[in-house]
Amino acid sequence: MEAVVVLGLAVVVLAWGFSWVWDSSERMKSQEQAGLLGGGSRTLLVIAHPDDEAMFFAPTVLGLARLRHRVFLLCFSAGNYYNQGEIRKKELLQSCDVLGIPPSSVMIIDNRDFPDDPGVQWDTEHVASVLLQHIEVNGINLVVTFDAGGVSGHCNHIALYAAVRTLHSEGKLPRGCSVLALQSVNVLRKYISLLDLPFSLLLARDVLFVLTSEEVAQAKRAMSCHRSQLLWFRRLYVLFSRYLRINSLHFL
């Protein structure tokens, strides 16, 4: 019993220590990444379902806000798998408001061609065509989305990466438009929260966003807007997932 208590205290101390280290160096990191990403950019976050923006990308959205990016959001479905589409669209707008994305910068596609269904493969060319239109209309110079692993392996997430990859490899993106993909990590790293920070620092390829304690609270408030999705296992996700605190991304 004593060993368990000691181990628990050690974990708490380590987590606090990592948080303190990050808080003390956050400004320096922001300055470094501002040079890499370009402050004041127009960024499009591309997600598959309402709650992706908070569950997976909150560190990126809040990190880009530090760099004074204007963030637009394109969601390719209403999340209607359990016939909750209308509720989930409202929840997404509320979450985006918490994260600093105004309703005028949020576009939700509610189209039968892009159903919220892990068993349906979205057409890559169709996704790419819709995506390119939004990039051009909004003058986007940075696109952020999932990588080939889709973080959770959901085929809708992976379809977004496939479409962006196609646009990038075929040279169809507007001149000066870059793409950042969110790194998928293994299950162990995914659920050790801030304890993943040393691995992220060592293995990060291009861009790393780590939230301060105040920003973590903001990310959790955004996630709490998705009341229809807060089942017991997602509440555990909020407690333990590193994606509520850390995002590592790489350029295509």
C-alpha cells in the first residue's frame, strides 16, 4: 500500500515538474515556432466530426492563437452516426467559441457523401475537391489535419489525410500553402497525459504545442461542450489523454 502511495506521489511530482518546465519556457517556444509557422497566418483546421477539434487538436488551436493565427475550421460531417447531428453541430459551435474560433469561421458539411461512419470510406477526390474550394475561398496558407494514422485509426480521419496528401503531392494547393499533420502515437504514449512530454520533446519532428495549466483548463471546457459525447470512457480520455495537453505535428 505504501509503495502505491509513493508511486502516486512520484507521478504527481513528475507531472508538476514537467508542467513547471513548460510554463517557464513557453514564451521562448512560441517565439521559435512563430518563425517556423509565420505569425498572422490564415489557418484551416480540417476535422471529420464535431469534438475532433477539442479531443485531438486543442493544443494546436490554442498554440496557433499564441502566434496570432486566424483559425478557420472545416468539419466534414455533422456527427450523425447516432442521429445526433443537430445537437452535435451546436456543440461544435460552442466548443469553437471556447477555443477562440468565431461562428463565422466555422463550416460544417452535412452531406450524405460524407457520413459519420467508420465503415464507410469517403471518396478521396471528392474530399480533396471540397477542401481545395475552402482553401481558395478563404485565402488559407496553412492546413492542419490528421496524419495517416488518424490518431484513433478512424477511417474518416484517415480520409482527410489522404485528400490533403493528394492535393499536396499533385501540386494543387495554392502557392505558399503548407500542410501540418497531427502525429499519431502508440496507445501507451496516448494515455500518459503530460508524462509524454519527454518523449514528445525528443521525438517531435517539426512543431510541438504543449498547453499551460490555464490552457489545459480551457481545452477541457471546450471538450465539456460536447455533452452528448461525454460517456464514461471519454471522461477518462479527458483525464489521461496527451492530446488534451500535447500536439506534435509534421509538415508534408
